[in-house]
Amino acid sequence: MKWVSPSTAAFQAVSSVWFWIAALSLLVASAGSVAAAASVSEFYQGKQIRIIVGFGPGGGYDAFARLYARFLGKYIPGQPTFIVENKPGAASLITANYLYSAAPKDGTVLGTINRNMPLLQELGDKNARFDAKNFTWIGSPSDYRNDGFFLLVRRDVAAVKSAISGNTENPITIAASARGSTSSDIAHLLQTTLKLNVRIIDGYRDDSAIVLAIDNHEVDGAMIGITATNAVRPHWMRKGSEMQALLQFARDTRHDLFPDAPIARELAKDQRTRDLIELAELPFTLGFPLIAPPGVPDDRVAALQSAYMKMSADAEYLDQVNKLGFMFSPVDGKALLETVKRIQAEPASVKEEMKSIWGLR
């Protein structure tokens, strides 16, 4: 008979105990994961999810929401159905406040809000009754690396050459949504910092109303992005169209579509101006964010975030995105939250100056 020392025997006994503890832990964790998946599936079975769009019909936010309604449920356990509701007002601030405070926090209500909302809240807009980092960030179809935001102006506008020259005579007139929207806030920022020779008409309902005003010659142009333009006036993005780009924003290089239009950073004459421009550009990496209220149960958050990224690889979904001419570089919910935290961590001195420019004091 082989002799085994007491210490060795004790070690083997302890090892055996720890082996079974570890095995049991794995079984419990596995059972928990299965139970969580079952719980999510049971919850969403037969449910309808509402997607609240903070803008009217048309435009990039609305178009993506309608794509989600077609494809996202396929990847959520229980396969819920979707309905899209437009809730325009105050550049989506009404929707943001509703999602934060009044919407059900069970994962049955999602929303798309203006990418600028986290910055407005951080700058102290008294009407922003939310803390953006507490939203449930699900995903976005774009981090804006392939997109761009431009000052587009009709080619028949006589004063177009003076718009970025510093000339104070014959300003061009540009349309914008409500204060707090990117079309308005970026226009006001560049008017102040780069001395753009523009007259800004705020208050248009959304991109559809803005492009109609341009068509009707009520205004000369607007600040607008590629994806939004492709949603409402795709021919404007074609070479030789009636529109021209005077400058580009939210880019560190010139877009291939408009190689002759300078980016805003090129026109900045000092570091102060560049700092302000770069702060205003940060929200663009949020693209067209899809969010949910704070407080959604963790297992449903995980299911929604996972479903979003699976949808983003769906061949039929991608085909529809390409057919619409939308710029596509999807980003997950965790990355969106990191951007929000970056916005909140920007230097106080730069944010104070931005407050003044945007009239938020």
C-alpha cells in the first residue's frame, strides 16, 4: 500500500472541495444566464416597443428609427414588435425630458434624440431636465467618421463668396431648427468664432422644413449633414447639383465629396477658437443615438445593446442603409456613454465660453 503523508492527503481533500465549489459556481452562473435570457424573452414576448423620435417625419433620426422598427425586434429575445412615434419640439429636448422622467423604465420605450443634448445639459441649459450619463445608451449607426456636417448654400446666391471671407456686407441667410439643435448651435458658434457672414433664421421644425425653405428661396442654405441630406434631398450630394459646400464641420480632414471646402479647424485663427470648435464637434461622434430611459433592468439593457449590434451586421438592414445613401460606422452603447463622459469632463473655461456664445448664461 502506498503511503500518503497527512499534508498531501489534506491538500487533495481541500483541492477536491474547491473543484466542486468551482463547478457548482459555474453551474449556478450558467443557470443564472439561462434564467436571465428566459426572463428577457418572457418579458418581450407579445410586447410592442415604442421608438419616440424627437423630430418630425423625414431626416436622418426619423429614417433610422424606422429602420430599427423593421429590423431590431428580430434580435431581441421574445421578438417584440415596434411602432415609431414622432414627438418633435425644441430640437428633441421635449423627447429627452420625457424619456428621462416620464417614460416607462421597463425597456418598452426607446428614443432618438439630438446628439447635442448631452452638451446642452452640461452647459446648464435650464430646460434640460436630465443627466445624460444616466440615460441607457443602446447604440448608434454612426460615429461620424464617414459623415460630415456642412454649410450648404445654393449656387445661385450672389453673396456666397463673402460668407467666409470676413466681409460684413450682403450676408447669406441660413435656416436652422430651434436653439439647441446642431443646425442652429453650430451656425451660431461659427458665426461668432469664424466671423461667418451669415444671418441665421432659427425655429424651423426639422430638416424637412429647412430644405423646403431652401427650395422655395426663403433662405440661401443651412448647416446640415450628409446622412440627413440623403434622407431628404439626396441629389444635393451629387456633383454639379444646385448646392455647394462652403465649409465642413465635425471633421479633421476634408471629405472626399467636397475637397475644396475647408474644415472649420483650418479657418480657426487661434487655440481658443480651435478648443471651442473641438468641444462642439464631440457630440457628433454620437451620430444618431438610440437611447432608453434610466433604470431599465440590466438584463434588458444587455439584450437591447446586443440586439442593436447584431442588427448592425444584418445583410438586409445594411442593404437598406446603403440604398438610402446613409453614412454607416456603427458604435455600441458603452462607447456612446464614454463620449458623454468625455463631454462632461471638458475644461470648465471652454464650457463657460460656449455658454456665452449659445446664450445659456
